[in-house]
Amino acid sequence: MPQKIVAANWKMNLNFQEANALISEVTNILKDEKRNNSEVIFAVPFVYIHYLSNFLKNSSFAIGAQNCSEYEKGAYTGEISAQMLASVGAKWVIVGHSERRLYYLETHRMIAEKIQRALQAGLKVIFCCGESLEIRNKNEHIVYVQNQLEGSLSELSAEQIRNLVIAYEPVWAIGTGRNATADQAQEMHALIRIYLKKKFGDEIAQNTSILYGGSVNAQNAQSLFACPDVDGGLVGGASLKAREFAEIVKTYN
């Protein structure tokens, strides 16, 4: 069975005081919540990783980063390596988010390199894929997402893929308030699992967590999480609201 995961992606939000208050409130609300084969992850800005990983050290919550460099080290001013992230307490890293693809022109090859660097550093990876509204309206979304998967995951070994989670995030649903229907989410998640089966075998396919992201909130979480191939969520805007994010986690539990 795939692990159940709810991950918060704070993006470039919250100053230090706000971040500390938010994570304190969320963890306090969820402190007595029993979780069976599930994990809650906070993907936070780089500057908060060390402090928040120490804050959560004796808890069941994990800290992740929102990106890493495709290079191991070197003269890359302003970049953060996967090894650096691991050394300050990060356990996870998001790679290939649509905003990175769009604003920073990340290619399949760049993303594949980032995945390799992250896995080599001992991090687990949340790999994002998803199509724009234009591509979906042309009915090209299935091929498009398959190309994203093949372009960045095809060189991974079966052992490596065990430390990777896939997040399907339709670009047209990110931050728009418009989310995919449960049927749309299930269709894409099932197709992703079929790809994994063809590429890595049935055992990998059945045990890889596939998350849905794109305007997940406390109102739609139940219908989305009820889909047989949806193993959790990558939550954006709603993760900045302590009670709402906690409700999403409770809904899944």
C-alpha cells in the first residue's frame, strides 16, 4: 500500500514570526491525531528549514524544501544544494513544480538532475507534473503528463523510485480556486500508476504515493482523497491557514 501523505507547500510566504506561529498552531491542533501509515510534511522556505526541523525533531512531522540545485556544489551563486538541505534537517524536497518550470524555465533534464542530486543526498522527492488549461482543452493532457514522467523519471532505478512521490498538479487549478473534479483527478492518477507499472513493475506502481495538488481545501479534500489512486495532497494556499490545513489532514486520517 502506498504511504498516505499530506504536504504543505508554503511557497514564498510568511516571515519568521508568522511561520513559527503557523507551524506551532498546526502541530498543536494535530498533536493527538492518530495517523496510520501517513505523513505530514511542511515544505518551507530555505531560511526556515534548520529552525523548523529542530522544532519538529521529536514529532511525527517532517520538513521539506521547495527546490534544490541540479548541481552537487560549485560556483553557482545563490543556489542551494541537496546536500546543504539534508545537512540542516530537510527530509524531503519538491522538484519540478509548475512555477519552477514556468518562471525559471526548468527542463525535463534539469529536473532529472535535481532528482538525482536529491536522492544522492538522502532526501525523498516530491516530483510534480501537470498540464496547462490550454493543453487540457486540446485533449493533449495525457500525452503531456506522460512526457513529463518519461523526461525526468526514465533513468531512475527501481530502488531510487522507492524514495520518490509523484504530485499531479493541473496548472489550471493552482492558486485559482478551481480544482480538478474527483473524476478528473482519478483519471490522471490512474494513468500515472499505469506508467509506473509499465516502467518499473507492478510492485513499484502499487506502492508509489501519488498526490493531488491544485486548490485543495477543507471542502473538497474528502471527495479528492476518496479516489482509489489519490494517496494524499500537496496543499498550497490552504496550508497557510492553520485550522484549514489541520482539517485537511484530519479529513484524510
